Amino acid sequence: MTTTVLNNEEAAKLIGVTPKTLRFWRHVGRGPKYIKFGDSKYSGVGYEVADIEAWKAERKLRSTSEQSSVASLSGVRANNRHPVSSSTIPAPWLRSNG
């Protein structure tokens, strides 16, 4: 069975964020699971499409009152804002509550 692995830029496009945002999320422990291809800090990373889709599915909401539960999934407090403006994060499941 072949698994599709995306690089940082391809994964960011699928999620709807910039590659820089996805790198930041890896740094702080947010975002979908990723694969590290080596031991060096310069080694590449990859994202399996299935992991991205699972991560997005965990963030599907039925109402705005569910937003705090999404923030708790990622370990982010509601008042902890990402330095990127909300205009660069178009997908509603990526916006933090607060």
C-alpha cells in the first residue's frame, strides 16, 4: 500500500495556511502529525494526507460553543493567539477562540 506524503508547502496548501505557519505549529506542538526524515534539525519533514485529514476531522464543529474544545485538543489556551493575522488563516477550524 502506497501512502501519499506531502512536503511542508504542499501540506500547508491542503490545510489552508502558509508554510511558515505550519513550521511554527511544529515548533509549538500544534497542527497535524508529521514525519521527521532524519536526526538533524535540517532534515526534512513530511505529512501523510491521512494524518492531515484526521487532524481536520478532529476540528469539525457544529456550533461556536464547541470552539473551546478544539483549543483544548491542541493544548492552546483560548487567549493564546498565533502571531499570524487571522486573514492568513482562512479555514474556520484553524481559528482560535478568544
